[in-house]
Amino acid sequence: MSKPFVFSGIQPNGDLNIGHYIGAIKNWLKLQEEYDCLYSIVDLHAITIPEKVKGKINNNIYDLLAWFLAFGLDINKSKIMLQSDNPDHPYLGWILNCFTPFGLANRMTQFKEKTSELKETISCGLFNYPILMAADVLLYDCDIVPVGEDQKQHLELARDVAQRFNSMYEPIFKLPEPLIQKNGARIKDLYHIEKKMSKSSKDEKGIIFILDSKENIYKKILKAPTDSKNSIQFNNQQPEIANLLNIYAGITDLSIKDIEAKYKNSDYKQFKEDLADIVWKFLENIQSQYHKYISDKSYLNKILDEGLAFSQAITNPKIKQVRKVLGISKT
């Protein structure tokens, strides 16, 4: 590969929302123009909370792939693979488990947050999630890994584990660098501004789903809570408006300053009506493309098969190298 290599993945957990596009997929579209990219549907990560995907995961996988294509991922520039298709991922995951100090894994903030939510149903798989993520990226000698702020700690763990392995044996793992999108990287729930927009929320009125109808999109945006200032400015004192500005900027590619200037003399009603128009026009086209792709399963399978071949051409030699260094390969 002549360009720096990028790996990133999204779980097939169900309906995508506008936050997934602005925070991750939109960034992927830009990266494919400059880097060699492998994007993964990380279904092994999805089953760490099996209750969320029971009986749904197969359909979710095809849905997510169709959305990737609808948004504009170009299979001539990027490869797309299904994580569970390549057994090298969990294989290296187990080996890295053995090189990860328990205390280091136990510091992961996201696991602690999930523990408070799930309580007795928390799985060992969820605890080991960051270590499997480390395997995902270290298998490919990634140069760059696009992550949100909530995943940055996991990438730091991957670097720590790679350094531990390299120092004990040989320097065979490259230390990947995080790429964090500055604006719109974490779109918030319209009603629960302290939380990111996520399907796991019990209240869906604050989530703009990619498959939402025109009526739902307008209702959600027009009824989104705001403050009493009636001033369209991006600041910490107006988190609800800041979130709507991030959505506006994420869809239009206008800067926050340009949007603020455009609505300097407007009220919240006009701003939200315009935002609803913009979001619907964007999603209407995406939904049309999605329905075209989801109806052709043979084409979607072909993409995954090609992605697997590309993936294993990289990971099989890496696993052989790891086995040889550990002394567990046949001689």
C-alpha cells in the first residue's frame, strides 16, 4: 500500500442516526480520498451486549453496509469487511488479552459507565471490548484510526498493549495515531443534551434517525428544547443551540461562524425550520439510495467477500509473525 493505512469500524446495532453520519461516516468519505482505507462492520463488538442484537444482527449487518454505500463510500477507493468473517481478529484479541494488565483494562471509563447501566447483566466480553478493538487496529499496522472522544482512551490502551508486546518480544506492532474530528464529532441527544445521540436512549424523540420520515424529522427539530435567549450562538451557555449548530454545520459543511452570521437577526423558530428543511432534503436522497442497495443482497455479499480477501491478505502474515515470535508456531 502506497498511502498511510486507516482502519475504522461501526457496530451493527440497528437504526443509524444523524450523529453516526456527522461523527464518523462523513469523516470516512474524506479519508478515502487521501488514504488506503478498510472499514469494518464490527459485529463481534455488537454481541458484547447480546440483548441489544438478539435476532437482529444479520439484518443489521446488511442494513449498515447499504447505508455505507448510500452515504457515498466508494468500493473502488475503500474496502468494507465483516469483522467476524476474519478469525484473525478474535485470535489476536485473545493473545493481547494475555498482554493486558487487568488494572489497565479496568481503567476504561466507558466500561464503568456501562456497568452502572447494565449492572448484573454486564458481560466479560464488554470488559474485553477495548482489547478486541486493539486487535482490530494492530493487525493492520494502521497509521491512523478515526475515533470519537469517547473511544480515544481505547486507542491509548491499544498503543500501551502494543508497546508492552514489542518490548517483551520484537517490535512487530505499529503504534497507531488517533484522528479526532473537531466539530460535530459527538452530536448530542436533542432532549438529553448531556448524552450523545444514541439508539440506546429510552426516549427516541431526541434522536434523528436516518430512516425517519419527513414528518418525524420536522417534529423532532421544531420541538427540540432551547433556552430563552433567542440568540443563535455557539457557546457553553447554550448547549442545545450549539448542538443544533453542529448538526447544521455537519450537513451543510458551512462553518459555525458562517451559520451564526447568517442567523444573526433570526429567531429560533426560523433557524429550526431551516434546519429541518436541510436535514430532510439530505436524508431523502440518502434513503432513496439505501433502498436501492438493500434490495440487492448478492451485491452486498460480493462487497463483503472482496473485503475479507483484502483483509486476510494483510492479517494472515501478521498472525504468522505473532505466532513465530511467541514460539507457538509449527517449525
